[in-house]
Amino acid sequence: MRSRTLLIGAAALATTLAAPGPARAQESLVASPPPPKIVEHPPDDLPRLDERTAYTIGARRLKLGILAFDYGLTERISIGTDPTPWLVRAFRPVLIPNLHLKVLAFERGPLAVGLNGAAYFAFLGGETPGKLITIPLSLFPSIRVAPRIWLHLEATYVFARLYGTGNTDDADLNGAVAARTAQTAAMLEVRVTRIVSLIALGRYQFYSGPLVFGGSSVLDPSTTVRVDGEMRPRVERPWEAVVGVAVLWPHVRLSVGAGYGYYFLPGMDIAIPERRFIPDASLAVIL
């Protein structure tokens, strides 16, 4: 009887030792891997659209695009040139070297303000060459109205002056005349994914002044001819409306769209005086 009792006690002790205690249960809980988490990029980490906005491309970054070459001197300052005006030389006897500077002047909360200044120097051909200077100055307030929605505003003043007689026909690019103008624009950007944005742009020129030119030429020792005049755009209140999509990959930026109205030459902001269908496209590589 006593031996049977000892056997029962030994079996009970073995069962108690085999059962997991609180320490073993805690050790098992700590060793188990955590459940997978879904990582979602915060809205502040989204890449920014730098064309027609207050933002710049960033410090020590090089942008090579069909509309602009830019280099970021700092996070807030970039400098560059527009390649398209240089290509005019292939079609007309006009050389247009140019330079632009963009500064992110203010950024706090949902508001950012950028300033952009550019200068285009057109050397006109002819027996007495002339010089056309066009200086667009732009203010870009960008407002983040929601985590994935921006409203980019623009106010631009374009100053133009023609020096020397030159060939004034060369200052007329398919009917577009560089003149003193004031324009306003607004672009709505809706980010549908991390890199894809839908955009809608409207632009209106509410003021236009004449392009004033003057010069003199000595025909002979006793004859001097003085020429003064002015050129006016055919359409003084041009406008455009464009919708499209922009894709912001880390090293490639692409935007395509279409609209209607008067096409404004990129950078120079000179309107072609013909209302028509407007193709809109931009492609750039970021290094």
C-alpha cells in the first residue's frame, strides 16, 4: 500500500514539473516574432513638384529637362537656363542666351513662397543688329490645403525692351511679341499616389503694354536716320486652361497634359496669338 502511494506521488510530481510555469510562458511570448506592420509614407515625405510651384529641386542636385536645366546651390536656391530659346537659332537668325534664378523665400506650415527671376537676351540680325531684353519676374505662393492637395498660385510681370534698330521681324516669333505684360495663374495638384499627381492649370494675362524700340543710323556724314516705334501683341488678353498628370520618380520627372487657349512659351511667358488645342509635356532627369 505504501509503495502504491509513493508511485502516485511521484507521478503527480512529474506532471507538475512538466507543466509550463509563468516564467516559461513569458519566455515563449517574448521569443515569438512580432506581427508584420504596414508602413505607409507620411504626407510630408511625398516628393514635391518644382515646376510652376514655390519649391526647388534641392541642394546639389542637377536637373536636365527639355524645358529647363537647373542646379540646386542650396536646399532653397537653384540656378539654371532654358534650352528651348537656345534652339531658336536653328530656325531664325536669333541667339537667345538666358539665365534664371529661383529662391524658396519662405516655408512655414502649409504655406511656401518662391521667387523666380529670369533674363533673356535676344541678339537680332540685320545690317544694324539689335538687342531684345526680356525679364520675367514671378511670385509663387504654394498652399497645402490638405495632406495630398496643393494650390499653387502665380503672379508674373514681364518687362521687355528692344535696343537698336535691328530686324524687328526677328522679335516676332510666330506672331508672339515680347512686351510688358502682367499675368496670373493657378494650378491645383492632387496627389493620388506617392508619385502620381493630377494637375489642372489656368493662366490669364490681364495687362499688356507695347514693345518700345528706337535707334539711329548714320547714312552719310550729313545724314542721320532715327527710328522710333512700338510693337503690340495681336491678342492683349490671352488665356489657357490645361489638365494633365505628373509622375515624380526619384530620378525622372514626367508630366503630360492637354488644354485649350493661347499657348504661353515656357519661361519667357510670351503668348502665341492663336487660340487652339494646347499640348503640354515636360520630361527631366534628376542627378
